[in-house]
Amino acid sequence: MTMIKRLSVAAFALPLLFCGTVRAESVPIDSTVRLDGVTVTAIKQNENLTLQPLAVTVVDPSEIRRWNISAMKRVSEIAPNFYLPDYGSRMTSSIYVRGLGARIDQPVVGLNVDNVPFLNKDSYDFDLTDIERIEVLRGAQSTLYGRNTMAGQINVYTLSPMRYQGNRVVATMGSGPEAKLALSHYARYTPQLAMAFSGNFNFSDGFYKNYYNSRKVGTDKSLNLRWRTVWTPTERLTLSNTASFSLSRQGGYPYELLGSGVVNYNDTCFYRRNLLTDGLTVRWEGPSFSVSSITSFQYLDDDMTLDQDFTPLNLFTLSQKRHEWALTQDVVIRGEKHNYSWLAGVFGFYKHTSMRAPVTLLDEGIARLITNNVNQNDKIPVTLTWRDPSLPLYDDFSMPVWGVALYHQSSLRLGRWNLSAGLRLDYEKTAMRYHSYTSTGYELGFKNRPMPPVQVPLELDETGRLSDDFLELIPKFTLSYDLPMKSESDVYLSVGKGYKSGGFNTQMFSDVLQNKLMGKMLEGMPAVPGMPQVPDYSDLSDVVGYKPERSWNFEAGAHISCADGRVNTDLALFYIDCRDQQITMFPDANTTGRITTNAGRSRSFGAEVQLSYRPADRWLINASYGYTNARFREFNDGKHDYSRNYVPYAPMNTMFASATYTQPIVWQALRSIEVTAGARGVGRIYWDEENTVKQPFYAQMHLSAAARLSWITVEAWAENLTGTKFDVFYFESMGNRFVQKGKPRRFGVTLRLNFGS
């Protein structure tokens, strides 16, 4: 029996031995309840979240502090089969859940912060101050949450100024070096009006060095500001508005040539982002029903520059500047009468993106991709000399997309049985206006002929518009049974459809323009062996477009609690049949871009377990394990047949374990000492469709010790204490293979001050 199989058997045997389930307090829809001193407002979840027919991980305030969670990438592996690798920049928020995931374009997991949705996964990675609760819902959530939630939904809630008033300070210093400072002020000006002001600044000098110039790469500076207002003019009406601004400045990408062990490239790399959001939630509670309205505005302004070949050679660079703004509106009405409850809503959004993304071929790139194909072929009677030292391929895009959806869910309780059915009608319209152009030229010489060279100008200027629309019905059915136990426990079955919208590839256009240039140059030249074959790009919609991704999700699970609530366990088994799964690929060995394409059919199945065990008042043990087996059933790109291969980038196993011991102390101002030891593990991960490159299973250990005084906490911590070496990302460019190494062993100290109540 392999080590992974032993882990799997142990993970399922342990909760069955203790007979338990992770449990949170009841969270009714559209209501505010207290969870261990936490106030949480939910809009679309039903009653007790962990007794609903779904797989969910709820991270409470003590766990957020204990595991040092300030951004979504810190939640990776805590929830089983939930993997969000930390690589690249804050733009790269690639999430993989149960074999489904996306590296570029549309996500498979949605994100709401205080009920406000974020439409672009490129803006998922930001730091928040005073997170009060995180919910990770796994499995298809498309019926209630809509587009791009076919693998799950993340809900983040922040501390309300109606519950807490005072000031908070969190300061961290760590090796690297890295530093964080968070300040927040909460005030209740009247019984009906309260406000919260918070901000944090983060700095990291990077954990990697570029061998080419001996400079650090992976550096990060970010600033996040947040202003939240809560107003309750009447007992039935509540208004909450949150305005936030995020600024990020990052330098370099720590990508190294596979097997080299060093980062080594010559051109500038950076990522800069400004993100502005504002969300208004209005909730009215009537005697038999409630109405909630969530309105949001989002603006994203970012700038990325890459040495896209990531070598010391002058091959090519990419620059991308983007302006994107979006509006969303969600209206939710729910009611309840006797044993029947219902929820209905309408959702609409509009998003517009303007982007300028030129790819520049440098001298060695021009030689490798263009001139060498001619000059090194003895059968061609001419030679090429490029006129300019570089070849910029300009692409400008305007991409509007809008959509509207109607959804409904009904739930009926019949004794211990609970039945639920939901349906969503989703319409989306997407378009892309493009302008591709370049102006260059070359000198044409003649071999073995006494003729002067000829100067040949070469220009391309093309504009066009592509559009598509999608209409989808998204049903979901669930059945659960409350077990006759002293503590609340249940078993459930669910069947639901997952949906992810289609779209257009922007990164493919530089290759389109490059190949059209080659086509013009080859006109009139004799067809000889060894000349490159120019793809037919006459129908751009087939080249740059990709279809929606659809899935049917089947799940069986249980939430079991016993031993007077000291042992809590969640179990889930799932099977997913996916059609047209959206996969990121590299078209050929000499490509300068990447594309999203559709695999014909894939399937994944697996299991998940979560355990929370309190053997004594001073001890707390948390553990989770997820297993996923995701393979292509039908996938042939015209060159290779990948059927039966594992889906790349989706980990097969995730593991998390944490043990905390708290020792109360009565000595002057010292209140307690808390020690936490834990581990995270993930793997095996295949990096390519051929399954030739992989990251084996690996684990990291973390350790922390905290001393608590009346208003101050001092914590010493260590991450990746074992110094585990592993890869978190893999990609190909110009026929080369690259990886990014995970972060090394790190140590630090965190200081928390709390002046309030």
C-alpha cells in the first residue's frame, strides 16, 4: 500500500472512530447571528450552513488568527480538495477544486466579500484586515451564485462596527525580509450608525534572486484601505456600504528553467495594480419575507510587463495594460411559511475591459522564429535581413460583456426529511473588438545571383469584431435526512449542474499576427521542404473563441456530531461528469502565447473528510483530507490524444492537520500561552496534458507560540519548518520548460494589540 493510500484510509478511519463533524452555529438567511462572539450576515445560505446538503469549510476568527490568514492563498489546503497555489503575481489567482480549475480567463470558483461579488479572478488576491469568517463551499454553486461558480463559492465576511468598537493593530516582521502592518478603527456614533476604517501595508523583499543581475525577484509592496458604514434607520431596514482601495506593486517573476535551479533572465518584469470597489447592501425584513439588494461597482487598472521567454536571450517581451470596470446588481427575496421556505432573485451585470497587449520580438527572437527558417534552408534561393532590431506586434482590445439571470429555490421539510430544488436561467452576451497592427520591413537578398538586395516593406493593420451569446438552464436537487442523534447530524444527496461561460482568447492574437506576417512573406516563395507551415486563421472565431464548460455533479455526504459536540466530522463523496472543460494550452513549441481551449470530456471522482476534535478543554485538533481522481475521457487536439490522462494542475491529494494546546495562566497581565503545530500537504500534480512532468506529494510544517495579555498578543512563528523543496507552477515558452519553486523556510514575530470591546 502506497503512502498516499495509507493517508486516505487513515483520514476516513479517524472520523468514523470518533464519530463527529465540524459544526458552526445556525446561520439563517438574511439574518444576523452570533458565532462565538462573531456577527455574520448571510444572504443566500440556508439556516445552519454546516447542516446543509453541501460540502463546506467554515474558518472562524480563532482559526484565522491561529493560521495567519489575511488573504485567500492562505486558505489553500485547509479546505479539502481546495488548492490555490502561491506563484507569479497577485494577478495569478488560479483555483483548483475537485479536478476543475482555470489558469487564465474565467474562474471556476466565485468570491464574495461581505456579499459583494468579484467578477475577475485577477483581483482575487488582496489582503483584508479583520476577517471574521470565511466559507469555502465546494461543488457546483451555479444555481444560486451563477456564472463561474461551477466548482464552488468563497464567502468572506469582515468585522462589523455594530458589534465591535475600538482600535486594532497587527504588526509582523519575518525573514526574507517581509513586514506587515494593519490598523483599524471601529466606532458607533449613534445606536443606528457605525463605521469602520481599516488599512494594511505589506512588504516583501522576495525569496528569490535573478542570477542574471543579482537582484531580488518576487518582491511585493501593497496597500489596502477600507471604509465600512452600517446604518439601521429602522428595526426592519439595514444598509451596509463598503468602499475599498487596493494598490499593489510587484517586481519580477521567479520562474526558472526546469532543472537549472536558478532564475536567469535579462529583461524587466513587474506587475502593478490599482483596484477600487464599492458595495452597497440594503436589507429589509418583513414579518413573513425579506428583501435584499446588493449593488457593486468595481474598477481594475493594472500593468504587467514580462520577459516572456525568461532566459538571458533577447527573444520576446510582453506588455499588458488594462482598464476594467464592472457593475453588478443582485436582488434576493426569500420567505418562509410553516415547513416551506423559498428564495428567488434576479442578477444582472455589465463589465467592460479595454486592454493594450503588444508582444515585441527582439533580435534573437526574430532570428529564431523568422529569418533562420529562410537563411538556414539551402533550398531557398534568397536570404532575409530584418530591417529593425525589434518587431512589435500590437493588439488593442475592447471587450464588453453583460448578463442577466433569474433564479429560484424551494425547500420543504417533511419530518426528518428535507427536500430542495432550484433552477436558474442565465443569459450572457460577450463581444470583443480588436485592432492588430504592425509596421516593419526586411531586406531580401539573392543567393548565387549578382543582383542588388531589395527592400520590402511589411505592414498589417486589421480590425474586427467577434461576439457570442449563451443561454443556460441550471438546475439543482438535494435531499437530506436529520439523523436521530443527540447532537445535530445529517446525511445528504445532491445533484446539480455546473456552468462556466465561454469567451475569447486575447493572448492568441500575437501568434495570429505573427503567422499572417509569415504568410505575406511566403507569398511568391517556392514551396520547399523545411519551410514553416502557416496556420489558416481566416476564421478568427474558431481560433480565439472557446465554448462554455458544463458539468453534472453528484455528491453524497454526512455531517456527524457526537461526544457532546467535542467530535465533529464532515464526509463527502463526489462524481463530476464535465463536458468541454476549459484547458490552458500552448499551441506549439515556438508559440509566444497561450490559449484556453475545450477538452471534449473529462470526469473526476473523489472523497473529502474534515475533523474537529477537542479531547480536553485545553486541546483542539483539526484535520482535513481530500482525494481527487480527474482524467480526460475524450480529448484530442488534432495532434495528440490525451484520453485517460490526468487533468493537469489539479492536485490528486490535499492534506491539512493542526493541533493547538492552550495553557491558562494567572500571573499579572499574562492570560494564557498557546502553541500550535500543523502541516499542509498537496500532490501529486501533473503539469502537462501528456502527464510527463509532475510534482510528487509534499508536505510543509508550521509552528507557532503565542503569549496573550489583557490587550496584547505576541506570537512567534515558523513556516515550512522542514525546509521542503517543491514546485508550485510549471509552464512552457518557446520550447523551454519553466517552474517556480515554493517559498523556503521562514521565521517571524507577530504583535497584536486590541483596544476595544
